[in-house]
Amino acid sequence: MSRIVVALGGNALGSNAKEQLATVKKTARRLVDLVTMGHEIIITHGNGPQVGMIYKAMASDNKEEGFPFAECGAMSQGYIGYHLQQAMQAEFEKRNMRKKVATIVSQVEVDAKDPAFKNPTKPIGIFYTKKEAMQFQKEGNGVYKEDAGRGYRRVVPSPKPIKICELNTIEKMIKEKNVVITCGGGGIPVVKKRSGYKGVDAVIDKDRTSALLATKLKADILLILTTVEKASINYKKPNEKKLGNVSMSEIKEYIENKEFAEGSMLPKVEACMYFIEHTRGKKAIITSLAKAKLAIEGKTGTTIEGGKK
């Protein structure tokens, strides 16, 4: 039996409640397949469309811009976790398996001095005209930048995760044989104050947090699920090459050659590298949800192995 941290991509969820309810049923089947193989799984997930939808709704309902983004992240964890655990529980019951699923709304500590706070880059929420955006910015309601010629959006920092605050609770629930859904959307970003933790407007990369979680839980495998079966070099070019088993030295060379797109495959590859570099004899896999079972069996996917603590 292997302990696997499974990082779900946005394609495994949905952009609205109705779509998500339908999508997570298929996702649940794939995840339960891994459990039937005898593996212990811990699930993380993205929250891009969902947190944007919540942020937009809260801003319009309150007639003001700047509803705390950390709270939006917390809401998205509950909303997505509820749908996922409901679908997985139904799948377990269908297969006569006595397993329980629970979601832990989780905070992830970041460094208040992280350089990312001086250079917010992650777009969130709805689009505005330049005039509207500059007015919001003037009023102190965040930083706004043009997004691919489509208008202006608020941008927030993307600091690195340094601590998963609910780690002990997660470990306890795993020991009790529960399937745990946690660190949704990279976790609720918080900074440590004298009085305790305080939420900040930021977005933590969910694959970075997944790698940290996998490391702390001493997982055997970090499984990052995305839209493609394998990572590629020369992506979408005539000489495109899909990657199977690759070494750390090869991956580092590909990164130096800028083979992986920023904001897309690069964060996933970097998360795999972090996990491998901070563990001993473990492996990280990038593949699609549909091929997850085959990838765990070593039959497909991009697999990175090696590394010494």
C-alpha cells in the first residue's frame, strides 16, 4: 500500500454548482479506484473558478470591492469539499466499502516578508474598465492590472507556503482510516501575528502546497492531475516529445531551457521537484485524471524519481 497525495486540477471540478455536481461524480470514481487498489489517499484541489465566483458574488452583494479574499478561499474549500466528499461517499457505498470522507478547512502559513507581496501577479475576480480599476486602486482597494487585453482585474500576491496549520489534525484523521480532503486552493493564506494567525489577500499555488503536504505526511507518491496524460517538451510543436520517466537532472535542464509554461506546467514540475528533493526514494507523477490508475501502476504519466533528504 502506498500513501498518495492527489492534487486535483480544475478539470476535475466544475465552474458552477450544477456543473461541479455532475463532474465530481466522475472524479470520485477515479479516486475511489485508487482506494480499491489498496492505497491511502489524501486529496487536494484547485479552486480558481470557484473562488472567483464567490469573490464576485460577495463584492456585488455587499456593494463594495475588496471583500476579504482569505474568507472567499475558506468558502471555496467548504463548497468544493462538500461536493467531493458527498460524491466519494456515494461511490464507496455503491462498492460496499466502509470508508469515510471528510474535508478539513485548512490554513497555510506564508511569510509576511515574502517578496511576492511586493509584486502581486495573480488575477482574481471580475473584469473592470481601466477607469473603474484605477478608481478602486486609488481608494486603496487593491492593485489592478490589465489581463490579456480583456480588461482590468485585481491582482494578489502568490507567496510560498511554509507551514500547514492543521497538519496534526490531518494526520490524526488519516490514522483513523479516513479519506481526507484538505489544502483546497493551496490553503487559506495566513501570516503569524502575536495574537495568532491572520488571513491575507493572496493565492498560494495549490501544487506547491500539495508538495509540502506530501513531504510532511511522508507520502510515497505525489500525484498531480491535470488535462494531459504526460508533460511534454517542445509543446505543440512538430517535434513535441512526451516525457515518461525522467531524472531530476533532465527536468532541471528542461526548466533552464524554458520548456514548461509559467502558470501552467512549470508550477507542477517545480512542485514535483520540491517533493523529490525533500524526501528519500519517493516519486512524483504528472498525468490526467482518466489515467491516474495506470500512472500509479507505472504504465503512463510523467514520473520523476530520486532525491535524497
